[in-house]
Amino acid sequence: RLVSGIHASCLVRALSNYSALRQHGWPVTFVTGVRHQPGDRRLSSHAWVEYRGVVLPELNESDNRSLFTENFRFPL
């Protein structure tokens, strides 16, 4: 709810959620991933927050781990 809507990038949204949840003591993880779109030579990237290895259900993005190849995780 901190950063939402069509104008907020996934990176800003994920970093905001990560920061707020960590400040409240939640041991969440910030994750980014990439994927190739079929028929497109460009990479697509995405950022999200996980709790205990699961994408936060409030993000409605439960398939992130299957759609994107993880390239960054903090903390490990």
C-alpha cells in the first residue's frame, strides 16, 4: 500500500515494501530476476519481496519464481 498503482515501478515498490517491513522486524528478502520474452531479444526484469522464500501474497505475483531467473537476492 505504500507505493502502488500503474505509475510505480516494481523496483520502487519492492524497495519500499522491503524497507518498511524490515523496519518493523520482518525478515523479508529483496529479490530481482530477469527473463526473455518469447520472440523478443530484450531482457525483461522484475523486483519483488519474499518472506520465508515465498513471494508476498499481497503482491499477487505468486508465479514470479517460475517466470523469472533470479539474479539478485538480499540478504542471502
